[in-house]
Amino acid sequence: MNGKPEFRGFDGEKLGICIRHKRCWLCASRSASHVFVIGPMCAVNRTSAEPPSHRDCSQFAVRACPFLTQPKMRRNEKDIPDHLGRLASC
């Protein structure tokens, strides 16, 4: 949004494209290997809502995404672009 990352939502259509075509969720490049960014509850539950991404992209997300860097972060629903979903994390 205005050149800034938008961490609060996602485009479900683009998510499907990334999964079907084995593309990184963050940069959309193809790769043979992807990793998943998970938190402690994902490890306990053995599930993750986060799509796969390259290792470098995942490391960026862990440093940049406020939902990953600030465990008590609350989602601000104000001014989310209409084309983005409201249920995604980073």
C-alpha cells in the first residue's frame, strides 16, 4: 500500500497461484525448496496457515512482519485495501 508492505491481509487468488505453481509467497519466484515460518502454537498444533516461501524471504518476514516480531500485536482493520482478505497473518 503506497509502497509499504501490507501485512494484515492477503489476496486469496494469488495464494492459490503460488501454491499451484510452487512459487514463494513473498517474492513469487519459483524454487525447488521452500520453508514455512511458524510460531510456537503452530509447532504444538502441527499446522500453519502460512504459505511456503524461500529461506531468504522467510528470514525477511521474521524480521519485518509485526505479527511475528510482536507476539501481542493486534490486527488493525482500518483502511485495509478492498482486494485483500481480512484473515491472513503476514
